[in-house]
Amino acid sequence: MSAEPQQQEEYRVSTLELFFDLVFVFTITQLTRKLADDTSPLGFGQVVIMLFVILWMYFGYVWLTNSVPPNTTVRRLLLMVGMGGFLVIALAIPNAFGAAGAAFGIGYLIVNLVHSGLFLASGGPGSATAMARLAPFNLGSAGLVLVGGFLPPVARAAAWTAAVVLMVVSPYVNRRHGEFRIRPVHFVERHGLVVIIAIGESIIAIGIGAAGLPLTVPLVVAALLGLALAYQLWWCHFGREQDMRAEHALTHMSQVERSRAALSAFGWAHAPILLGVVVVCVGIKKTIGHATEHLYLSGALALGGGAAIFLAGQVFFRHRMGIGTNRWRVLAAVLALATIPVGLWLAIAQVAALVLVFGALLAVEEKLGA
């Protein structure tokens, strides 16, 4: 390694940050609703664009509070303003490619301005300097999102896609994100909390799917299978103390390598992890009310494809952090896709098949210590 790991004062995630995450996860709820209402390729594409736009700034706030704890009145008030921006974004999501596009863009600009301002004012010498180089890219992407909100749908999609591209390339054009100082304990805990809250959306999906339906045996069985699948998603991310192993790996990296791992493993890898959860939630929602019927292709794809996307993110995360083996998770992703024809035959059977796939994966990893 090029340098010894930088020792910094560690602290745990504050309750205000957890409150912030609850507001953010409302965007996940809204994206799930949006995709459930329109499972066409166009609808999926719109959800992916919005998710990546939103996640970029959510992850930005994780980096922010990792460097700038919300321990003063001014910081807490500004964080509340950021929450308000995320709330506006979430409220705009269902019609973001329609009449609410401008509201989406305005909310995103607010979130961005608060983030950059707090980082530059309070991030400390290294982080503030790095943020000064990154802020123009962030504000440029926010400008594209804002302008796109006033354009026709096709041009809006193009502008927001350009914003995503700018976000993705900015750390590599800037090449100074290694100056950010990462506190491993706080960083890993914060990402873990948002994942577990997002997985909780699958429980909400069960409740929404069952709303107004008679409590029959097939409905109860489907709900319990949905709960089992949610537990298995949790185990995949947290089982065998994966979060502790990730924290240990980050702690023993140099400052530059730690920042790179934070960007790739907790940024790029967590995007498909959260997208996979959203898509699985849509599949569960569509299954609960039609447990003894066949699913349409969109519903079957949501279950099998969402699980595969989630596992793909897990594989990338574990590979980047150097924790555990991945061949069994790759196989499980392939098998998850193979359950799609089962759903076209019987909805509840596909959920059961996915539970078996994940159950076999977890059993193998437990036995091998993978």
C-alpha cells in the first residue's frame, strides 16, 4: 500500500441520519410504485434513470455526514433542508416524466446545493478541497436534471441520462476523490441501514398486495414465502458478518484505496443492490394477490430478474472488498433467472423456487464458510 491507513475519530450513525434515511427511502417506495404501475421497458428505463440520479446524491450525503457530523444547529437545519429536497423528489417521482418534472428538478437542485455548501464549509482541508473540484460536476448534473424537468419527455430522458453519465465519469475526470477521508465504521453502518430499510419495502409490498383481499390459505402462504425471501435478501447482505468484514477491509486500506473502494463497492455496487430490491418488491406485490394464478412476463421478470440484479450487485461488492467467494452467488443469479418460466405457470411457485435457490445458496455458503 502507498500509505498507512489514516486514523480518525470514529462515531456511529446518528438518529438524525437515520431519520434522513427514512425520508430517502420514501423515494424507494415511490420508485417501486412507479415501476409496479408501468412494467414496460420504457417504465423500467425511467425508473433506472431516476434511481441512479437519486442515489448519486444520497451516497453524496453519506460521504457528507461521514466527514461532517450533524452536531450543530446549523448543520442539522441544513440537513433538514436536504431532507425537504428529497421529499419533493419523492413526491414528484410518479409523474416525473410528466407534469412533475420541474418539481423533480427543483428538489434535486436543492439537495445538491445543500450538499456542496455543507461540504465546502465544514468538510475540513482534505475533503473540502476534493469537494471543490467535484462540486462543478455535481452542479452541472443538477443543472441537467433541472433543465430536463422543463423539456418534453424524450428530451427529458436524454437530459437526465446525460446527468447520470456526468455523475459516473466525474470521479475519474476529477481523479482527486482520494482526498476524501472515510471513517469505516460510520460508512459501512450507514450503507447497511439504507439496505435493510429498503429490504423492509418488500414487507410493505406484501401488505399492499394483500390489501382488501380475503385472508385465504394461498394468500397466507404467499405472504410467508415473501417474508422468507426478504429474510434471505437480508442474509445475503448481512449474513456471516459481511458488514463487519467490509468494515475491517476498509480500515486496513490506505486513504486513497479506501476512497476508491468507497466509490466502487459502496457506490456502483450498491446501485444494483438497491435496484434489485425495488424490482423484487414489484414482483412480490404482483404475486400476493394472484398467488394461484400465472404471472404475466413482467411480473415473472420482476421476481427472477430483480433477484439476479441484487445478486450481481452483491458479487461486485464482495469482489471489490475482497470478502468471500462469489461463484455460488453467480450460479444463484443464473438460477434466479431460470425461475421466470415457473412464474409464467404459477405465481406462488416462482416465489417458492426463489426461496429454494436462496436457501441452497445460504446453506452452501454456511457449510463452506464462503
